[in-house]
Amino acid sequence: MRALLIALGPGFVSVRRVIPGVLVAILLAVLARSMSDSVAQGAIGLPKIPLSPVLYAVLIGMLWRNTLGVPAWTSEGLNWAMHRLLRTGIALVGLRLTLAGASAIAVTALPVALGCLVTALVAGLAISRVLSVPRRLGVLLAIGTAVCGCTAVVAMSPVIRAKHAETAFAVTCVVLFGCVAMLMYPWLAGHFFGDSPIHAGVFLGTAIHDTSQVIGSALIYSQQAGAPDALSAASVAKLLRNLSIIVLIPAAAWLARREDGRTGGRGADAATVTGNDPRLEGAPLRAPRSSPVPFFVVAFILFVILRTLGDSVFHADASMWHAVVNAGQSASELFLVCGMTAVGLSVSFTDMWRIGWRPLAAGFLVASLVGVCSLTLTLGMHRFFG
């Protein structure tokens, strides 16, 4: 409980500055849920179309940001909702799983996750080189697509001494193509894995970049298909990818030190790093002091353990324990919808167009290859192992 309160705490940001943005996220989330319910019931003569509240939340947020704009006084609260509140909701998804259930899903997801990880890293670096994308930007695109989206980009940036603009470009590409996949892939999952929510979740968890985007797509699928197991499977599959950062960050640091040893500490030539693109100039990021593994990943595992212990200890009084679990799951879904609204409000089409065609093309090709790899491997697992 103390860990949950720390995750929810506003940190150094005053509550007064956070509340306005959080209220905007909540109001838009309520609007999204109301629209979802109305359309699903065929209100005002419309056909009955069961679409997820998360889908409406993201679309409403994107539409608002790129038409009316987002007031400055909401920025800190929306940032808090998009990170702390959303990640708390992701951590609480762990209450849906026991250790046995998570292990069973991991057995199915691990080969797919490894295949997608290797595909993203190899294809990302190769495509970036072919398209003459600056080397460090290419590394960030590859690692962001392979592991856990924006978190991996931010964690890797100081290790390879990437510029602020390179990091921003990589994050924008991850957000752009991850959001596209988040809105499109639930329909692919329904087409190919309509009879297996677990495999649908594995596909979504390995084909989409950022954790928030994976959870958003899994919520869309599970709410529309009435298959809550897909959300649990997607969370486990994404967790496996997130944990790979434990190996990749130290490996990248070792390679960077090795390169410094060969070049006398000067690193790569500036022209190699920036490709003579003035938009990529700027100071490199400093190395983070915290662990590269996000706290919500650890919290997710702790909630899985809590669910396992609770099912065992409160077996004689299951009704009370189930009420606690259901309350946690309801809170998780509320936090996720509010957080995904904030994600939609963060997407700027103007910023995306400023990137240039080469990084966009590289990001699109790598994201597409990872999606194809995930779909192919998950279909193979589905057909041969059931």
C-alpha cells in the first residue's frame, strides 16, 4: 500500500498545480465513456457499435490537442495523469493474475517477444543506416521499438550521449506509430485471434511499442470482445519486453565505453551523429541515477504476488477477497482510461511533421516489421500449440 501511495503522490509538483489537468483528464474520460455507452446502445437512431471508451478517450484527446489546443495550466496535471496515474493503473493490472497464470502466459509470449526484440534491433539499425538516419537517432528508434517505447528511449539516451533533439525525435516517432498501432491492431487481433484472447493479448503486447499504448490497445480489444484475459496476456508479454532493458542498457554502456577507448574519449564524429541536420544539435542528456527498470514493472509483479498469496490465504473467505480484487481492477480501469485521455492530449501532429521523412520512414518500416513478426510468430504459436 505504501508503494501505491508513493506511485500516486504528486512528488515535487504541488497538488494545486496538478488538480486542474487531472480534472480535465477525468472529464474527458467521463465523456468518452458516455459516448461509448450511447453509441453501443444505438442512441439517437445510430447503429449499435460497441467501441471501447479508451478508443474514444484517445481520439477525443488528439482532436482537442490539434484543434483547440491544450491550456498551459493543465500541462502538469495531464503529465501526472499520463505517467503516475496511468502507470499505477498498469501496475494494478497485476491483480488480474496469479503467478501460475502469469507463468503460463509467459511461456507462450517469450518466444514471440524475443523474436520481435531481435527483429526491431537488427532491422532498426540496418534501416537507419540505409536511409542515412543519424546513428544515435537510429539506435534510439531501434531500442524504443524493441523494448518499451518512450521509457527505453529516455533510459538509453544518456548512455549513448544522444542530443536532446535526437531523443525528442525518437520519442515522437514512437508515439506516432505506437498510437497508429494502438488504434488499428485490436481489429487485427479480433480477426486473427477472435477465438483466443490469450494469443490476442500476446500479439498486442509484442507488436506495439510503449506500455501505455499496449494497455490501451488491449483495453480496446478486451472491452469490445468481452475478453478480459487479453489485457492480462498483453501485460505479461509487455513485461517480458520491458525486462530486456536490464541487459540492453548495460550492454550499450559497455559498447559506448569501448568506442571511447578507441577514439580517445571523443566518441563518434559529430557529422556521424547529427548527419549535418541542425535540428539534431544540442547538449547530450545526462545519465540517469535511477534504475532503468520502471517502478510500475516492479509494482506489477508485486501485485501478481499479492493476488497469488491472497487467493491462498483467503480461500475460506473468498467473497471478501474477491471484493478487494474487483475494487482494485475497477480502479485500474478508471486510472487507465484517464491516463489514455492524457496520452491523446499529448499527441501533436505539428511536432510529427517537423521530424523529416527519413526518421519517419525508418520508424514506420521498423514498426511495420515488428508488427508482421509478432503476427507471424503468434499465429504459429496459436496453430501449433493451441
